[in-house]
Amino acid sequence: MSRNGISQWLLLALVAPLMSGAIGCQSSIGGQTLPSPWYLTDDVQYFPPGPEFKLSNQVRAMEEYKLEQERLRSGIEDEVN
């Protein structure tokens, strides 16, 4: 083997472990999402749980609408009487 071939293999033997250690990303293996090696230093993203009943805003809007309709009806009835 020539001297140039040996130096190339030596360079590859030194660079390959460095390159494999520099790669860090999430991977999906067997249906599991595995974290990157730097998951302990990542920013934490926390989304607090929402209300159990998902349509609470809609219910509140309907109640306000019904109250407004009752006020309008009572106002009309007062004017008629």
C-alpha cells in the first residue's frame, strides 16, 4: 500500500467518529420517536391543558344571545303594554 493510501485511511479513521458524533437529530425507530443527544439542553415547550369542554366559548355566546333576545322581547312587550 502506498504512503498516500495509508494517510487517507488514517484520516478517514480519525474523521469518521467525529462526524458520527456531530450528528444529532430525532429519529423514529419502531414507532418510537427517540430524542437527540442534546435533548437535555433544548428549550422546554409546555402547552397547558385546555378546558375539558371544548365548546365553552360557544355556549357562553349562545347564553349571551338568549339573554339579549329576552331583553329585546321584554323591551318590546313593555312598549306594547
